[in-house]
Amino acid sequence: MPRMKPIFTAKHPAEAHLIRGVLESAGIPAEVRGDQLYGAFGELPVLPTVWIAAADAGAEVQRLIADFLNGTPAHRHQHERWVCAGCGEHLEGQFTDCWNCGTTRS
């Protein structure tokens, strides 16, 4: 099992899971730790963290995280509206899958 390294401390579990998804969509396996303890925040100094294999930690990972937090992917694709081939739903450009039926954008 590879040695794991924390690479991002999130403000809340949703942010941690979004960052994990960004990394995994770029082919970098990631996991969230501490999200189950978030309800104790205030009583315990616990914030969710995103972990990756230490060998994967590098400038590309930090760039992906920074781009996501700055909204770069959303801005890049904001004018590329598309229609889902599965159900006909109209979607904004930053979405890669249909929220209604789960069909992946072609």
C-alpha cells in the first residue's frame, strides 16, 4: 500500500468530496478523511482532509485544486450549454454528466 499524504484541508465535507472528485477525474486516486467527525466541529478541532498517494503529490495536484477553487473549469465552459442525449435536459457547460438521468456528455 502506498504511503498517503494529506494535500488539502477543507472547510466542510462537501468541499473535501468535490476536491476528491476533481483529482479522481484527472486520474489521481484520492480519499477524504475526517468527514464523519465534522459534526463535532467546535468541540473538536477536526476538519475533513483530502489524501493522495505521496508519489502523486506535486505541482499538478496543487494546480488542479487551485483551478477548482478559483472556478476556472466553470468559467472555461460556462457558454457551452448542451442537451442530454438521454433525456433531453438542457445543461450548463461546466457539467459533464446530466443531473437528471446521469448520462455522460458526449
